[in-house]
Amino acid sequence: MSAESLDDLIERLPDDAMISEARYEASDVVFYTKNREFFLDNEDVVRKLVSDLKKRVEIRPDSSITTEENAAEEEIKDIVPEEAGVKTVLFEEPFGKVIIRARKPGLVIGKSGETLDKIKKATYWMPEVERVPAIDSKIVDRAREIMTEGVEFRKEFLDDVGKKIQLEKSIGDEWIRVGALGGFRQVGRSCVLIQTEESSVMLDCGVDTSQEGNGRDAYPHLDAPELDLEDLDAVILSHAHMDHCGLIPYLYQYGYEGPVYCTEPSRDMMVLLQLDYLDVARKEGGKAPYDSSAIKEEVKRTITLDYGEVADITPDMRLTFNNAGHILGSASVHLHIGEGLHNIVYTGDIKYDKTKLLRPADPKFNRVETLIIESTYGGKHDKMPRRDKANKYFKKQVRRTLEDGGKVLMPVFAIGRSQEMMMLLAEEMEKGYFDEVPVYLDGMIWDATALHTAYPEFLSRDIQKQIFHEDENPFLRENFHRVGSYSERQDVINEDGPAVILATSGMMTGGPILSYVEHLAGDGNNQLLFVGYQAPGSLGNKIQRGDRQVELPSGKQVKINMDIDTIKGFSGHSDRQQLVNYVSNLPNKPKKVLTNHGEKSVSFDLSSSLHKMFNIDTESPQNLEIVRLN
């Protein structure tokens, strides 16, 4: 279907539909009507079009029939129950939409959508509902603000994206190739290029922020001859860790103008981490490869999809996200290429196991011929303790230290690990254990937690049940306290009595964790509890392996008298058996498996093992290698 055929589609609508405009919104088709009755009652017509086009179709109001904004806002506030906690009513006149941001979106939607229907009938605006984070977050506010700042720009941008998707395919040999631009036989700077005769799509574009990653070696091979940013159709982000999203703004600074596809939480999370990346570079006197204006360009062009939502992204590629279980909003990517020609699944980082925070990765794709799978812990000796055992031991260790009057200090990653620990602590508090003990959150943890409260539908069933059915948000326990300044940090350090302190950075290479170690390490009643990976060479690794006299990055010497313990089993990655189980539970046996995101030996090991177990073709490509699939 070409862009000109929109006029033909208008002809298929009722004579009295009074369509003033028809446009694309990426893969969707939107009609604007001047007929109020048709705006309110068009289900049968839309259903028929969706069936014929295999696309989402929406009827929106032309601005000539919408109620004046102030009057419409008053109507909305009269209709929506006060307990819904409406915070903002925002009108996007070019889209014919009114965005209602509320603490309890379900009360704005109403049973079977009846409250939204009332709003439509009273105002003739198309209502959309967004959840306000239970914890105030400037990052969520900023990401959403950028999305609504340039409404006219986004309308034109989405229409341009849609027109490119609808371009008719050329006739020629159909071929598919995978380009390894980063993250192959290594962990860091993940970047994969998928190319066909029609399309060029990038999966992730990360930066290696580890101590080993510096200079050009920290970035993907964006100078590869196969990559032309002007011909790049789309960037697909699996999740918002910096080794997957960190260099996406750089693309916009150097010529890319297309869309980024990701889940809504990933959009907000990448803004949080990318801005922090710039802040750290500034404080350390370094130079980041892009500035905040590039992040803004990225967000303006971001298109968010839900799990299971199918979207055309190029003339011959269709995208679907499945839950990856790794961090909030993380997704595995399914690309359906051509008319049944080939199906690629890129796992991104996956956790194929239930945790307190998230549901397990979902391997239920319609088909898969080629699987690109992470291999971080895919070696034959990589076996993690059972999660329930890790949870039990964690609670035991925390309880022991607190009962002795000590402080439990945990170096944690701001996203994922912090919230997992919070949920385990909240569970113990619910049972009455250390219910009066303060839990302090220092570093980026508070903003990351706020993001989790904005998207509970992406969390585990247990947490959803608490929030949606029991009206209790475990992230909001009175024990949890934000540490937002140097003076507040000093108060925590000087405070008598037991406490739990979660602080970044997770490997003790910087951040507020160092202040706590400096002042609390000398007390034998306190405990340093490692719940995350400590890279070789990091301060955390040195302490973990037995060093008791260490030098902080500031140069200060610190003697470690506090109790040290490590709890394994909390990783957001799958171990070897979980990866094998994931492959076993795919809907069909892939024809080819490519391993990535793992050290060289581990990547080879998993590749070899999958070949033997499933009798399929496997490879462990190296960076800059091209693999032909068809």
C-alpha cells in the first residue's frame, strides 16, 4: 500500500464520515472526522478496515468539533472520580487527543472503558491515560514533557515514518544478513545490524562503561562499511542499560533522523541513564560523545510499543516485543521479515526465571528461524543458586546484623538490583521483621524506583496484585528514605542504631557507596553485603576476595573491619541451564543460533553446547563479521 492510497481508504468510509484528514502514525492509520456521531460510533467500520489492512486504525476528532480546552478540562474533572488523583490534563490539539495523567489510571478508564466513553461524549476529544509515578520523578516528567513539546514535529515525523514503511518493495533476490558491530565475544557496546535488500535496522547501540572500555574501543564499530546512517531505517532498543542504549544519541548527532523503537519504561530509563552518563563525564573532566540536545532529539523520535504489539517498521520488517525479564521494560525482539521469509529473535539480556520484581522472559514467539542469544553466564560451569535459596539467605544475613545493632551496607546497581532488594526487605517488613528499621536509598536509586512505580504493569504478578487489588504499593513503605544530599548522607552515617543502606555504585568504583565505606568499615558490627557482580579490578572485587586494607579512589586508606559476605543468585541474566531451557521452550527449533554478549570462551562454549543438544547450526561471530541468513 503506497502513501497515495490513503485517499482510496477515505472512499471506503461512510459518505457522512466527513473525513478532514488521513495520516500515518508510524505503522498506524489515523482519520480525522468532523462528524461527532461518527467519532463516537465507528467500531464496525474500524473493525472492517483493521481486518483488511492488518493495521491499527483510529478515528480522531477534527479540531472543529472538540470542546474548548478549559471547558473540556472542567468536564473531565467532573466525570473522573476524585480518588483517581488526576494530576495533569494536557491537550494535544494536532492529534485530537487529551492526555490525562493520574495516580490511579484504572479509575479514569472505568469498568469496560465506560469513563473514557463519558469523556469522549462530553468533550469530543480522544482521551489517553498515563500513570503518574507514586514517587515524584523529574526524569519521567522530563521524558513525557519532551514527547509533548513538539507535537507538530511528532505528527509530521510519524507520518513520514509511515510513508517510508508503506513504500512498495522492489523486485530482486531476497537476502538477509546480520552484522556484528559490537558485543560479540565480549560484554559491552552491544550493537547488531540487520539488513535486507529493502531495509537496514540496528538492534541496540551501547557504550562500554567498564574500566576496560575506553576511547574508540568503548563504542560499537559504527564506521563499518555496511553501515550508512542516512540509510538506516530504525533503531530498536531491547533495554535501557548503558551497554545497550548508551550511544543511541550519538547517532542523531551524526546524521541519523529515524525512529527508536522500545517499551515506554525503556524510553524513560534510557533518559535517566544517559543524562547521568553526561553528568559523570562532566564531573570527572571527561568528554562524552554527545550532549543533552542529542538525547532530546532521540526522545522526540522514540516510538513506544507494548509487549505483544505488532508494528510494521520497514517495507519488509514487522516488529514484536516480548518480556525479557531482565530489568523494567526489557524486551526480546522478534523481527518477521518479508511475507514469511524469515523470523529473527534477538533476546537482548534475558532472565528466564521468576524474581520478586519481574516475570520470567517470554519465549512464546510465533516462529523463529534465527536466534541471537546472550551468553553472559552460558559457560558449562555457570550455575546460579536457586532464587528462593538466595532470598532466604539474604534475609537471614540482614536480620542477623540488624539484631546485633549494626548497619547493613549494600553496593547496588540503581536499576533492577536495588528494587529487587527493596521488595525482599518489604516482604520481611510485612511479616513484622525489623519493621522500625530505616532503609536508606542513596544515589540514582530513588529516581529509578520512581520509574518502577510509574509502570507496575511491567512488574511481577505479586507486585501487581498488591498495587492493583490490595491498594498497597510496596515501594512506598515508610521505612524507605531517600538520601538526596551530602548533609543527609552524613546524618545517616552518624546515626546510631541499626539501618540498611543501599547505595551506588554497584562495583564500588565511585558514587556515594564510598562515603559509607570510609566511615562505617571500621565497625565490626556492620556488614558489607555484596548482591551483585564485582568486576575484576574494581574496589568491590578487591574487598570481596579478601583485601582488608584498601585505597579509595580519593586516595584515602581504609581498614575493613566490618563483616563481608556475598550472596549469589540475584543476577538479571540467565545462567546456562536457564538459557538452554529458553531455547527448549521456543515454539519451534531455530535453524541457526548466534551467541553474543559473553566473553569469548563462554560464547564459544554455549554455541558448541547448543549445537550438540539441539542438532542445529550455531556460530559465535566476532565483531565486524557478517553472517548471511538467506
